[in-house]
Amino acid sequence: MSLGDVDGVVALQPLCFPPPFDPSLLWQREHIERHLAVFPAGQFVATVEGRVVGSASNTIISEEAWRAHAPWEETVGGFMIETFDPTGTTLYGLDISVDPAFRGRGIARALYQARFDLVREKGLTRYGTTCRLPGFHTSGVGPPEYYADEVVAGNRTDPTLTPLLKMNLTYLGVAMDFMDDPESGNSAAILEWRPE
């Protein structure tokens, strides 16, 4: 990602996270510019004919922060990634966005591969992330831990968790009261990938 990609990255946000997702939680220009300033090697885009059709934002957090699975704001230091730790152990995935018109073409897989390659390049312990559970609110299944277990078992399909499980990520559980996200029951699935 370069500064010239920022407008395209910001434009992807409402396409990838439409209502009822709270628009105040979407990346803005100042957030992406901060990510580039703090950790340029960890920001990726996919382009088609010069147009940004996918993006992935990342930070590095300490082992303690990863193991705590505290709320998102505390874990990553908010939109400005104030907890970025260049000596940390975990490449933490903040966001991945692929233009709906370009899904199904391997873009998300390529962005994940870039993340995994960076973990190896930097000698980190893992790639870790938390993902929304947007299918939870209409599933009639609760609590979120039970819903996530059902998705992991293959009994249900979630628009976010199901595709991420196909990226060879390991499901570790659910973080409750993780962020303001009623669709997900304010929770998130915890996932990691470790290099062999």
C-alpha cells in the first residue's frame, strides 16, 4: 500500500461493511495514513487496472496483548494503532476488505498469503486476528460461543468466519464484549495461524 492508494482503501469500507454496521467504525483517511506511517510493511492492497479492489490493514502487538484478548480498542490502541509494538510477537489483522464485485477471484487469499509471508519474514510467532460474526444476529442461536462452535463444526455458515477458516486459520474461541457490534453480539471469534 502507498499513500496514493488511501482514497481507494477508504472507498472500499462502506462497500464491504454496509448498514447495519456502524459507519463511524469504518477507516477514514487519517487512520490509513497513520497505519502507513507506523507500519508501512504491514499494509497491503490488491488492484485491478489501477483500482483498489482489496486491502488488508495490520499491526504488531505484544505477546501479552495477544494472550489477553481484551476488547479491540485496548488490544490494538484504537484506529490509530497506538499499541503498535515493533518488538511484538503477533502480526494482528485489523481489517480485510474486498470489493463485492471482485469477490471469488482469490483476492482475499492473496492478501492472507501476504500476511503469512510477512510473519515468516519478520520471524513472528503468529498471525492473529479476531473476526466479526455477522450471521449471529439472524441465526436464532446463542450465545455467540455456541454459534461460533456451530460454524466451526460446519453446521452453519457465517459470512466472515466461514471463509477465514478456509484460510488455514485455527479457531481459538470467542472474545466477549469485544467491540460495539450488535450483529455479532458484540463478540468476535479469535483466530491464529502459525508458521511451520
